[in-house]
Amino acid sequence: MPITPLTGTDTFQTWFNTTNSLISTVNGVTVYNIAGSTGIGVTLTSGIATISNTGVLSFNGTTGSVVGVGSINGSTGSVNLVAGSNITITQSGNTYTFASGGGVSGSVVTSFNGLTGGVTGIVAINAGSGINVSVGTAPTISNTGVLSINTATGAITNVAKTDTAQTFTELQTFTSGISLSGGLTLSDMPGIITVNNPTTTKYGIITVISGVTGYITYDTGSFNVAIGSGALENSGAADCIAIGLSSLQNSPYNIGNISIGKYSMSGGSVAGSYNIGIGVGSLVFLGVASNNIAIGANACDALDSGNQNIGIGSDALGAVVTGSENLALGHQSLLTNTGSFNVSIGDRSMTSNIAGENNVAVGHMALRPKSVGGNNVAIGKDAGRFRTATGTSTNTGATGSIYIGYDSRASASNNTNEIVIGSSALGIGSNTTVIGNTLTVATKIYGVYVSGQTAGTIASSGTIAPTLPITFVSGTTTISTITAPTGISTTGGQITLIPTGLWSTNTGGNIALATTAVVNKALIMTYDAQTTKWYPSY
């Protein structure tokens, strides 16, 4: 096919897009016309066709000028960016910058979480009864008065807060209980704290005292009365009465104790029950002991485990630790005692009874001091206190002895079964009885003399030693010496010898007169302590 020559006025497009196609195929490839359209330009330079965009007239169905992106988060079509109040938008190329427009004034937020009106800072604050909320640059919350506590309505003042010390200057009424962990101080406010309608049987421990610091504590006790600073503090007592500074303090568990006086029952860990301590320091170191009565300053102050003791008087039974069922009446009566079943009545009577039991001492300083030994009776001022004729050495260790009368004395310490009756009477040893003193000139005893002993028998020899009031003597040997029995050797006395053999005596020893015994005829021998001789009756 002939090709139409390109004239000087023809453009490539007009030449190429003629009515009759010049070339329909090239090497078997169909040749199409290139035509520009709206917004598309086609230019030919040096045989090269350039296709360019002359402006987008339509985007996503929108005609005309298109600004920005046609779809954002599902929104299609034209998207406009509009700066709101106090917001600025700055464009730099394809970058948009959003910034705050400056300070806030007036109502910034008109509605937030249902709260309308001017709101600054945080949001929704609801004011309840007794609470005021004011909004400025920051919200202010204030208390306008508590309207109800424990169903009580109206303004309430002086209500304690947790872990905060409170001062009460007016009468307060608490109808739903008080919980105190740090104590309560009452200064110059004597009075009574009343608990109404308790919900449990445990009333706690109440302490009220004028002019000093007191406490209200609550442990495990119940039905107690405590008056005095520290009284019944840290105690698990029940049915107890404690009156006085620190009385019945630090007692883990006890029932029915009565403690009256400063420091009474306060020095130990009281676990005993039904004790009565009246006086400063009475029963101060009480432990597990029960059913004791101590009246007087420091009475029974060392008692730990002894039971059923009664000590009346300052320092009475003061050092008894384990003894039981003792009775001490008088200042320092039974002061140092570890025994049981003793009765001591009188100022400083039986002051040093160490381990002795079943003793009775009545009188000023009777059986003082007495250490060890039991079953003694001393009645009278200084009865049984001294020994020997000098009356200055103390009597200790007596057992089963009786001393009756002012200053009645033992012959020696550690005597047994020594009976001494009389004012200033002096005993003569174990298993002896003395009635009267050196001033006694006559003794009258009604009734038949009864020895109470069965006569024994000994054989005659150069020296014999009878021990009984009546003794049978057998044999035929001459007797030169008779050993004086206890008591007779120092004071003199008589014995009866009944011969059953043909013996005789001579003067070679301590017999003053030689004699020949007659069988079955009683021979009364009288001993004189001054001459140390025996005088026969025939």
C-alpha cells in the first residue's frame, strides 16, 4: 500500500491517524492508532511517542478537582480536613500537622460521661450526702458534716479514725462498740464507761482512773472490773476484780481473782484462780497457785504454786513459794517458808520455817527462827525461840517438841520430843518433859502416877545403865556404878530397881552407900546432880 507523504503542516498524530490506515500489521502484529484523550497527551519527538497526564478530571467517580485521598477508614468521596476550636492544621507537601491552638479558656468540654456544663480536668465526680464538690482549675472535695454513722443521724463530731489519735472534750456515746488497739488515755476525767447491749458475752476489760493514764484493753477475758492504770492490762482474766496500778497485769488466763493494791498480782504470769490479794505488792509473783488469801503489803508476794494459804500482815508468808495450807497472821509471820500445814500467829513468829510442816507457833517471835523440822508447838512470846540456859542462842531443827510459856527453851538444837512447860523453863533433851522452872518449889499432880512404860530387865555388873523409871535387875554381881539416865544426870532424880537376884552394891563408883539387895523388894535410888552420887533407900 502506498504511504502518503508527511507534509510540513502535518503533525504525527494527524499524519498517523489518517482515515486510511497506512500500516495495519508489522511482522504479523496488529498496529493500532494512539490517540490522546481528556487529561492524556501524546507527543512525538524524534520518532518517540510520549504519553503524559495533563490533569486528573475524575477520581473514584468524583469529577473536577480532587483534594486528598478519596477513601479513609471506609469513608469514600472527598474528605475535608477542618480545624476545630483551638486546633490548627499545617500542610507541608503531602504532610499535614495538627496542633493545639493555644491556652484553654471558658468551657472546654461541654459534655463528658453524662456530666454537662463547664468541666476541666477529670470528669465525672458525684457528691453524696455530706460531701461538697466545687470545680475550678481543679476539683475541690470538702466534708459538709457526717449525716449518719451507725444509724445515728445529724452532725457527729469527735469520731475516731483508724490509726489516728483522737481527743474527746465532751461526753461521747458509742452504741455500736469501740475497737482500740493502741490504748485509751483518760486525764483528769474520772467516770464510768458503760457498754450497752453487747453482742457477745465478752465485755472486755475496762480501766478508769483519775489524773493518770489508764487503758482499755480487750483480750479474751469477760465479766471483769478494773480500776487503775494498767490494771488487768494484757490479761485473759474472767470474773476478776483489779483495783490499783498494774494490778493483775499480764495474766494469761485466770478466774475469780480479786487484786486490790498497787502491783498486786502483777509481777508474774498469773494462771491461778480464786485468789484474794489486798495490799501493795500482795501476791505480786502469783503463778499457778489458787485459793490463797493475802492481806497486807507484800503478803504472799513470792507465792507461785502453793494453794490454800492465808497470809495476813505485811510480809506474811512473804517468801513462801510452793507451800500449801499455811496460816500466817502477823508482820513477817512465816516470812521464809517452803513447808505446808503450818499455823503461825504473832509478829515475826516462825520467820524462817524451811521445809518444816505441821508446826504451830503462837506469840511474838515464837519459834523464830526455826529451820527444818516439823510437828512442833510453841505458845508464848519467844516460846521455843532460844536454847540453853543463857537464852541467847537460837533453837533450830526441833522436831515433835512442845514449848509452852514465855521464853520456854530447848536444851539444844535438833532435839526430838522435847517437852518444856513453864515461863523461862529449860528443856533437858530429847524424849524428856520439863514442867516448871528453877523457881518452882512444889508440883502437884492429881491422880495415880502412871509411867506408861513396861519395866525392863538388865543383868547386874560392875556398871549398869537403866533408862526406865522401873527396872528389874538379875544376877549376883556386885554393882559399883549406875549411869544416870538423860535428864537425871543434870538435874537429879529417882529410879526404882527391883532385884530378882542376890546382888549387892559398893562405894567404889558413884553409889554413896553399900547395900545388899533383897529379892522382890524395891530399891529406890535417888541421884543428886551436885554430888553426882546415888543414895539407896536401904
